[in-house]
Amino acid sequence: MKNIVLIGMSGSGKTSVGEYISGKLDMEFIDTDNILITRNKMDISHIFDRYGEDYFRRMEGQLIREICPMTESVISTGGGIILCEDNIKLLRQNGIIFFLKGEVDTLIRNLQTSSLNHRPLLAEDGALGTQISRMYKDRKELYLNSADIIIPIDNRAIEKVGNCIVDQFLRIAY
């Protein structure tokens, strides 16, 4: 069975939805950001501060090369995974890519209830709303072009989003 790959902006709920789906389908859950945090023994904002974004993207690409042969996993990716076309090509080999699409207001609301330490490009100086809006504008087409299926998240509970993905995945996977 193929993997379920979740892409989307920070605040779209990839980790929460991924954990829910993993439990529901009894599939392994892989969170690429958490693996990189563990390997580097520091949170992502510190990786960015110490080594820079290019280093982080190289480590992220290496991790994708390691996990792409796996099957029957739910993979939650970092928000910038779509910045490297090779990452998407690799993830698509054994996976169906779901874009968790939310309006900027939804992303901001979700981020305000979570830790920004995990999100270095949003922890920089400046208003969160402005940063999210700019980043979403810059990345939206990449997300849309990378996705096999687009899943709206606005005003939907984690379980509802997860169930929608499960239903579509099971239709495609079999």
C-alpha cells in the first residue's frame, strides 16, 4: 500500500491530522521535522540560526531520500518541502500527496495556539499575519502543483479532515 503524504503551510495541521490518520489506519507515522529535530539535537529554529536554511533543506532532502522507499506510512512534511521539486518527485513514487489547504486566517489562528519555536521562518521579526500571507502567496502554486488531492481544512476538525483523507486514500489505494 502507498504512503499518505501530507503537505501544507505551517499551521495547516499536518502533524495532528497525520497522527490521527496513522492511528485510524494502523500505519506508521513519520514527521520529517521531528526526525530532523532528533537527529540534530536542536529545534528547527536553532538549526536555521546555526547552520542556515540551505543546510536544513539539504538535511530534509536526505531524509526524504531515506524514507521514500517505505510504504504503508503517513508522512507529515515540513512546510517548505515543496521548495525542492526532487522531494516531491521522490515522495510521489510511493505516496499519494494531500495538500491541507487553509485560508491565511485559519493558519494564523492555528499557529497562535502552537509553538513558533518549530517554525523558524515565522519566528522572525514581523507580524505573523504578514509573514503567513507573504509565504502563502509565494508557495501556493507549488503546493497546488505538488498535490494529488487538495483537502480544505477551514472550519473543519482534525478528525473530519483526517476522515476525508482516509476515505479518498482508500478509494485510490485499492
